[in-house]
Amino acid sequence: PRDANSTRRQPWPGLAALALALGLGAAPAQVMINEILVNPPGPDLPNEFIELRGPPNLRLTNTYLLSVEGDSSSNPGTIQNVFDLSGRQIGGNGFLLLLQKGSPFSLVAGATVLIHTGSGTGWGSGPTSTVGHTGEEGRTDLENGSQTFFLLRTTNPPVVGTDADTDNDGVIDSAVLATWTVLDSVGLLD
């Protein structure tokens, strides 16, 4: 999918930029965030999407995409969304695409496409989400405010509602970061 309002590996300020500046996101990445459409023109549902890029046919293990709150008035550092990508496979053309229920986007041959088909709108949330999404307070779409997306590997699955930056200094706490291998990240500001 392609849309003028999607993020495409842009150097947005925020937690991700600080983490990268400190060398925290410098782990060798085989899989990366290629594109995220967070705030499409018109309604968010069913128009959000996430596109990852990586080696064709690579099976992901202990891999998660998560969004972390970035608004200073809303407990920054809190994990808001988690997509469990473990066991999923990058498509033969090198892309893995996540789409919301009822998505209007056309698909590219060779990509692995995960479309939410369970109960609930958007990405679904929790055990009813067929794309492995859990949203804060059952949310089924991505917040439009400031946030950082992390693509990471960890044997300790991230939990929605966890504060990964307890002192709100814009840096993920060292105890949390010690359990994460950050493959890629991107931050967005309002």
C-alpha cells in the first residue's frame, strides 16, 4: 500500500531518535519497519496499515511490533499496542503487511498479508485479533498522537500498559532495554 500520509523510514524526532542517537537501536536488522499509516485522511478504521520488509520467506521468532506513548501529558513510555509477529513469515517478495478488517488496499503478489478477520473492528484486540494485536484498554486502532514504534526481538513478550520509561526522560529504562533487541524504530510527533 502507498499513501501520502504514511511514514516511510523518515527521521521523526522522539524516543526512537534519542535511542538511535545513543546507539540503542543499532542492532543489526534483518527485518525493518518499511511503512506505517497511522492517521489516514478520513476515518482511521479500516485505513491504517503496517508494512515490514525483510529477507524473503524469513520466519520471525520472538518478534514484536509495539507502540509506546510519546505525549508528555499521557504517561510517556507506556506501551499502548503490541503486535505479536512470532511464527509469521516475510513474503517471497520481502514484505509482510498487516491490514485492518475491511481494508480498502489492494495487495501486492508475493507479500505475506495478515488481515484481521476476527470479531471487532480495526486490528481487533487480544485473543480475538487474527493479526496478533493487543491494544491498551481494548483499543483496535493506533493512536494519532506522539508515539514511537519499536520492532524488536525478546523472549519476554511486551505487555500493553507497561511503563518502559518510568522516569519519563525519553529513554527506555535500562532494565527493559536489556531484554530487547531493537531491530528498528521510528518516532512520530503530533
